[in-house]
Amino acid sequence: MLGEQIGEESGKVTVRRVISVDGGTKVEVSVQGTGKLLGVETRNTVTYVAGIRPDGSLYGEAQGLVVGKGGEQATFKASGVGRLLDGGAVSYRGASYYYSNSPKLSRLNAVATLFEYETDADGNTKSKLWEWK
């Protein structure tokens, strides 16, 4: 069951790089953003690799670092499925798994989270994160 929303972020794509066209196109994307996670104001750096599948859908895997204004830190891995939209925009839905030694974020260590992630054609990103109960 979908639980409470525990995070939100907006950012900007900083790098797009084609890493393969053999056997299907794969693209690496890096994003920097700001947001809130469990009430902590954060700066986030995320890199994901996405592949276009034969039916045109997308599958991507990500890893990231979240740093709070008070020095809190968390890392995560995520995966999701999505689709290409007009002008190169993308939309993903998926799950992520965090790890943190920081007391304010350590609750994430035993929680699966679900996300919605959108990038517009200009590389502006928005995402929301919910606890999966």
C-alpha cells in the first residue's frame, strides 16, 4: 500500500551521454537537484542509465547521493520503467532503496520507496517519493 509522501525534488539534467547503440540504445543521464526528504532540506546528485526497449518503453537504473543542509547523508539505488514523451521529455515510475548513517534519515534503511519522476524537454526534473507500506 502506498504510504505517506516522504520526499520531493526538482532539478536539472547536467549531462546526457549515449553509451551504446549496439543491441538497443542506452543513455546515461546525470541530474542535480534540491528538495526535501523526511523534512530535511537536501541537495541531490543522481546518475541513471536508461535503455529503450524494443516496444519503445524505457527501463532505467539509478544511484544517487543525498546531502542535507545539516550534513546528513544518504545514498540510494533505484530502478523504474517509463516512456518517452514529446520533444525528448521522459516519465518514469519505480522503486528506490536508501541507506543512511544519519539519524534524521536512517528510517529509510528499512523502507522501500516508490517514486514518480518527470523530465521536460529542456531537462528540468521533478520527482516525488512515497513510503511503500
